[in-house]
Amino acid sequence: MIRYSRPKKCSPKSHVLERAEKFIIEATFLLYTVACVYYSPSMPMYTDVRNTLQQRLVHACNQIQTIRGRMAQLASAYNEFIDLRKQLDAHTEQVNNLKGIFGPGYVDAMYADKTDVVGETSEITPSWKEMRDGMPLWIALREYLGAAGEAKVGEAEEFLTWVEFPNVRRQSIESALRRHPETFVIRKSGKEKYISLRE
């Protein structure tokens, strides 16, 4: 005779636990997958990027405000610097032109200055020879008239000849005067021709 054993009763509680464990495992895997996608270091959150951009925007605007304020503070000093730079260039040009006018006599002019400001201020280069060799006649006339005021053409010729300025002739002087009407004024009085600087 065959005897059948009774089937073991399955506890309802153990069956629920088994299903719960399976659900927890599947849910954990799903959450891990989502976290890897959205919280990967190589893929920052959109909100993080936006916040960083916002901070950069605020920083840039703050820098603009700071720079504008600083520029306003320096504007007066900067404009004064530009004006002084122009004046310095103009006086430096005049010193170099006077080197050319004096020619070899420039050294004597330096020694005649008891304050020694000429020797302390004037640069070695360009030399008086470089300035004289490259100086147009009309520049020499301008410097002469700046010191002499109105003068006869003949007087300008005599002075430039006296300082040994090269190639000085009455014809070349009158030619230089005609080519630069923006600089010179020519006035005739009888047979004499007077020249001066235009204001």
C-alpha cells in the first residue's frame, strides 16, 4: 500500500515577503539607473548650469559697474595726461627744430644757459646735424619768425645765412612762403615785403 504524505502548507506570510523582496530589488535597480543618468558628474543638472550662468552674469555686471566708476574717476586725469602729452611733443619738436637752426652753434647755446636746463633736458639724439640736414626751409623760417616777429624777407635771408643754414636764397625763401600760406602772412608796403606767422 502506498502512503501519500501530506503536502506542506505554504505560509501566506512567507509568500508576501518573497514578493516584497523581489519588488525592492527591482525598485533599487531602477532608482540606481535613473541616478546614474541624471546625477552623473559628466552631466550636470540643467538647474546647476543655469545657476552658474546667473552667477557669472551678476559678476560681469558688477565688474562693468566697477570699471565705469573707476573710468569716471580717472577721466579728468586721463584727459589732462593727453593734453600734457601733446604739449610735451610740441616742445620736444621745437627743441629739435632749434637744434637745426643753431647748427654748430647749438653747443655754444647750451653753454650760454647758466641754469643748465638745456643740457639736462635736451636729448643727445637727434643731433643738431641730423636736424639741420633734414629740416625744410619753411620750418627754419617759422622758427625765425616765432622769435623775430614780423620781418622783411631780406632780414630772414640775412639771419639764416648768418647761422649758416644751407641753401638760403631769396628765391627759395619766397617759394617756401608761397607753398605754406596756412603758416605765413605776406604783407607788402611799398617796395618792401614783410612776412609773419599766421595766427
